[in-house]
Amino acid sequence: MRDGQARAIHLQDYRAPDFRVERVALDVDLYEDHAIVRATLAMQRSGAADAPCRLDGVGLTLEQLQLDGADWPSTHYHYDGEVLTLEGVPDRFVLATVVRLAPQLNTELEGLYRSNGMFCTQCEAEGFRRITFYPDRPDVLSRFVTTVRADAVRYPVLLSNGNPIAQGEEGGRHWVTWEDPFPKPSYLFALVAGDLSCQEDRYVTGSGREVALRLYAEPQDLDKLDHAMASLKASMLWDEQAYGREYDLDIYMIVAVSHFNMGAMENKGLNIFNTSCVLAHPKTTTDAGFQRVESVIAHEYFHNWSGNRVTCRDWFQLSLKEGFTVFRDQCFSADMNSAAVKRIEDVDMLRAHQFPEDQGPMAHPVRPQSYQKIDNFYTLTIYEKGAEIVRMLHTLLGADDFRRGSDLYFERFDGQAVTTDDFVACMAEVSGRDLAQFKRWYSQAGTPQVTVSGELEGGRYRLSVHQQTPPTPGQPDKQPLLIPLRLALLDGAGHHLPLNAQGDTELLLELTEPQQQWEFALPPGVERVVPSLLRGFSAPVMLAGEDSEAALRHLLTHDDDGFCRWDAAQRLYRAAILRLVDATGRAAEEAAQLAPAMKAVLAGAGEDAAAAALLLALPSATQLADSLPEFDIAAVQQAHDALAAALGHALATDWWQVLERWAPVGEYQPVAADIGARALYQQAASYLAATAQPEIGDVMVRRFAEADNMTDQLGALRLLVHERLQGADAALADFARQWQHEPLVMDQWFGVQASAPWQTAAGIEALLEDARFDWATPNRVRSVLGQFSNANAVAFHRADGSGYRLFASALQRLDQLNPQMAARLAGACGRLGRLPAVQQHALREALQQLVRQPLSGNLDEVLTRILA
Ligand code: PHE
Ligand code: ZN
């Protein structure tokens, strides 16, 4: 390892801080080749009388240190490169430090760094300590006043948190002082300096306060901010209506930066966004991109309450803000678009990515017990499973009690740093429920497996349910969870049966034991019962049952729960593909079996094209391979593609009809109905493309050339390239020429190639060596290495091991520049233990060789877990 001994931090070791910071004044002087940071901290002892004062500081060059206005003798302090220890300090004192930084050399994108021509910061989780000496922990809240100084011509815009209170200019340099009236932890600090354009608007809160909304981007991107602005206003209104939460400052600012490790950051009053999550224009952004912008804008805005006003006591509580905020942004997007479609997309993402995480070497509880590098714990488990836990609370309590619980939480803990226990306690208090068992969801890792069987006998239907959570690293024995199971029963005609004396047709069952049974008295004459289970995906579990294909077809046809219908379709496709894998089925016959149900979906597509597109989509080969004991992606992909081709032939007429009926008309708009139409068109086209008939190639070439928006253009390009249709190479070349000046579009150009199933290690290497590739830009790195390792399992896991060797050497190179990125990408190797022997051997060898190199602590932690 490169950066010293790995040290694990444990939740049980948490101690309140010895010193608080009452006020902090920062003065940041920015130059081309360095920056000077002067910090003045009003410190107050809050712990033991003899405790030394310890401040975090990573890689800082200390130029001056004064206590209460006088130089502090060097015998009284010690800096080991990570912690500055001051001995013998009084109970109250003012500490003044001056440090020197080199932001222009910062490629880790943590702390103060440069992106294109601007300066910006990223402090969560522990980046503030790379800017100045400070107790860099979320339970130290303080009021910040920040002065930013820079060259007036190069950096006309100088920003920090809160409101500007003073400014001046002198000798070609200028400065602005910002004051943030709300006490905040250091991870929410931000500053920006640059030559930025601004789109400005305003929002009047429910109580009549006017808020200036300012979105900043580089001048060439000023035309791509409309959607973010509209989304921001919608989010502000929604949080008032859904949670009674108003914005609290006079200004809300968002800055778009090209170099960013994550999606975006909720710094108080000054969000910093990855350009990919804020810029949107029909010509350069896909529908998925528009929806991503809407949801990330909402997510960061909602953090102002769930995260900033009420923050986390320590980083073990990360899901307190992230799980809750993801749940909030999911509900917002559901309200803005189609709720059923949004739920299906979220569940699909959870099952495709969080479930494997929870079953692999990186599995950890939503509230982890220990970690080495907190950056490695910004995971799907913390975010998405955390959101499912909050959703289950909503389901169990009902909307009204949930809202009362959240009101109580925000009121009681406003301005404080708290825990997930505090959150659940509010929910327990308002509802009068005992949530002790429920809290195991936070402490127990792994995906619970729920098995159901039903029995119809003597006018009664008996449902037997069994739960079990498999062991995960460090947690061999699991306890039963409280699992909310939403249920309905359909009869042979597809009608909902009454489930109790009140005639309810949907019930919420609470599974609390390893094994439980429920009985329902049926109306006379019922001869067939098909259960509709886990409606709305009421708990993040794997559900197994003895569902016959007839039952699944019944659900697909009759169920009124969007998730259950879609899941029934997924199970039908899955069964067909698995029969092709073990050679008990034939593609043409399977397609013929599936055709009537799919035709029925198409016949009803007029009502909701987006839902139809989802119902017609096969589960990915990766997801199917994940559900098998051995991850044999090559075999599953082959079966998957064979079925797709067979369905392309069997329903050819229907697919061509879709292409006619749902062809684009009118001006592009990123609204649900149009998005659905485009998705359905793309789905039909992809079935036709799977047949590799030349006609569909011609249509795609034309669509590519004529498209007036990125969704259609990229959709066509993807099919041309992935299916290697005639005209693919020319389209790739045209695309690169057309979009050479749009980095986010060029990311797509790289991504389409890196995710092509025919891709080879040599092909990926060529992309990495392309002059337009850049190791220092995370979006570009993700578009090649992320797509290859995460979205192209068949190429990545090629049996000759070439993908692994290439990936390992790329990780090593990336790790020198950006350890967080390298560690995140390395997670793709988490399937190691489930690979076929040949692949397992090759991957292990590649990773073992890598881990012997001098690596960052971030990458080392992930590789060590995977290889354990
Ligand atoms: N807190 C950010 C969010 O979820 C994510 C993030 C984490 C960004 C760490 C940067 C660094 O909105
Ligand atoms: Zn967040």
C-alpha cells in the first residue's frame, strides 16, 4: 500500500469531540500555481480538561500557527501529515493557521482542485482536511465566513456558501466575502472561482420569501441549463407540499464542473454538480439524461433538509441522509412522471446492482460496523437499500404517520448531527409501534430470501412464507427481519378477491418469523387463486415461489400492480432463457410461447408506451447469470441473444408496426408520454436488430442521420454498433465529427463502443489510447472502463482473461491519479468467487499481481476484500 498502514474505524469507538468550533473565518487566496489558506477558528473545549486539541490536515504545508494572536511554540505542537496535535491549550482559544496548497496538482478531486479553467472544492466526506487544519468530522458544526481572492480577469465569479457580504478589488485581484448563517459540518463547505456564465431565476417560497436561483456553467454550456432550472423550481415546490420544508437562504447556487468523482454534492447553498447531472439539451442529452438531471437536482435540493439542516453524527450514519434523500427523490420523480415506470426502473436497478453487492465480498450493512476508507462506502447499499428501508417505514406506518414522523425528526433535530436510530425513534414515537426488530435492516447485511407457497383447500387459501438471509462476510448468522409483504389474490378470471370481512382486496402482511402462515376465506365457487405478492416491491428481498408459467401469464394479463406485472414478464423471459441455457428449449418454440402475451402488451401500448416498453424488455444476461450459482455469462448471453433474435422473427410484423406507429413526430420534448414512445420504438428496433436483417440496418442509418435529438440519434447508433449492422462505422465517424466539441456526448461515443458485446481487450486498449481519452476526467474514464467492466460482462469476462489483465493495469494507472475512482471501478471484480474456474483463476491472478503494487488505501481495501 502506498499511503501507510490500513486502519479500520469502528462504530463502537465513536466518541463526542473534545473541542467544538464556535466560528470559522477562512481566507482563500488563489494563484495559478498555489493557494494560501488562512483559517481562524474560535475553539472551545467540550471534552476532558487535559485532552490535547487534535485537528485533521492531510498533505498541508503549514506556514504559520498562532494561538490567541501569538506564535505557538513548536514544542507544543506536532504534525504527522494527517493530524495536527496541540498540547496544553486553554479551554477557549483562537487558533490561526496559514497553509499552502497546490490545487493545480490535485488529480484526486478531493479538497481544492482545478477543473478546466476554474477552481472548485469537494469536501465530503473528508476533503476539508486537505484545505485547512480542522476537526473534520460531521458532528462539529460551525458558522463559516469565507473570503475568496483571485485574479479579477481570469476568475470574475467568486462563490462560497451563504450570502455575499462584502467585496473589493485591488491591483488586478478581487475578493468576495460570503457568510453562511447556518452552522454546518465542514463536509458541506464549498468555494468556486472561475469565468462562469449564469442563468438566473427566482422562486418565492410558500411563506413568501424570495430566493435567487443561480445556475453557473462554462459559457458554451449556458444553453443547457433550462431543464435544471425547471427541475429545481419543481423540487422546491414539491418539498414544501410533500414534507412542509422550505428553503432557508436567500440564494441557491449550482455550479457545473467537468471533473467530478460523483454525480453532485449538496454543499450548503452552493451545490457542485458533475456536468453530466446538470446540463441538458435535446440535441446533446438523452431522455435518460434528462431524467437523471431532474432526479439529481431534486436529490441535492432535498438534502438541504435531509442532510444539511439535520446531519449525520458520524459516517456510519451516512444512510441517514442518503437513504432518506434517495427515497425523497424517488417519490418526487414518481410524481413528476409515471409512478409505476419509476418504481420498476428503481427496482430493476436495485436488483441488477445492489443485490450483487449484497451477495458479494463488499456486502455491508446499511449502517456499517467498520470501514477503512469512507469513500468506499458510498455504495448502492447505503443509497438504494437505505432508500428501500425508508420506503418500508412509509409502507408500515402509512403516509400520514410517516409524515408526522418526518416532521418530528426535522423539528427535534434541526441543527444537530444524529443517527439512524434517532430517525427510527421518531417513526416509532408517532406511530406507537415497536420498531426494534425492524432496525435489523440497518445492522444486518445481505439480501433476504423469501419463499412462498400457496394452497387452495376447502374454500380457504393458505399462504406459507419462509424467510432466510444468507451469511455475508463477518456476519455468519442472520436473524429474521420484519418484512412487509403487500399482497392481493386474483381469481381465475383475473378479479381481485376480498381478503377479509371488510372486503379489502389488498393487505399488508408483516412477516416477522422465519416461517409464517396466513389463511384467507374465499367466496364460494373460487377454483383458482393466483397470488400477487410483494406488490410495489414492498421489501428489498428475493422472492421465490413455485410460480407456474400459467400463473405468471395470468399476472401479466390481469394484475393491476405495475411492478408485479413487469416482474411476471421478467420471470417468464427468465425461464425461457434458462431453458435455452441448459438446452432443454429451442429459441423458436420459446418465442412462439411468449408471443401471444407480448402481442397483448403491444395491443395495450397506447395507454402507457413506457410501461409497455418495460414489459417487453428481456432481463439482462448479467442479471440472469447473477441468479445462477455460477456466473457463466457467455452461456447466458448466447441464450439471451438467441431468444431476442427469435422474438425478432416471431413478432417481426408487430415490431415493424411499432416503428411506424411510434415514429417521432413533432418537436422533441422530455415529457413522459414522448419518452415512452421513444423507448417503445427503441425496444422494437432492438428486437429487429437482433435478427440482423439488413432492412433494420437501413432504417437505423436513416434514423441516425435524421434524428433531431440525442435519444433517437444515440439509440440508432447503439443498435448499429452493437449489432454490427451495415453503416455502423460510418455512423461512429460521423458522430465523433459532429460532437467533437461536446465532452458529454463524446463520453457516449466512447461508452457505446466500450459496451459493445463484441468488444475485445485490444479494442478497449485502443479506446484508452485514443487522443480524446483522458485519464484525469472521471466521466471519460467511466465511459470506457466503467462501461467495459460494469455494462459489458460478456466481453469483460472473456475466458482468455484478456479483459482482466487490461482492467488491472488500467486500475493501477488510474490509482496514481484518482484513488476513489480506481476503488469504485474495482468493485466490478466482486463476482470473482462465482466465476467459472477458468475465469476465476485468471481474474485472481490479475488482481493478486495488482495488489502487490504500491496502491492507494482506497483501492487496497476493495481488492483485499475481493481477494479474501
Ligand atoms: N453526497 C453526495 C450526494 O449523494 C454524493 C457525494 C459523496 C458527492 C461524496 C461527492 C463526494 O448527493
Ligand atoms: Zn445524497
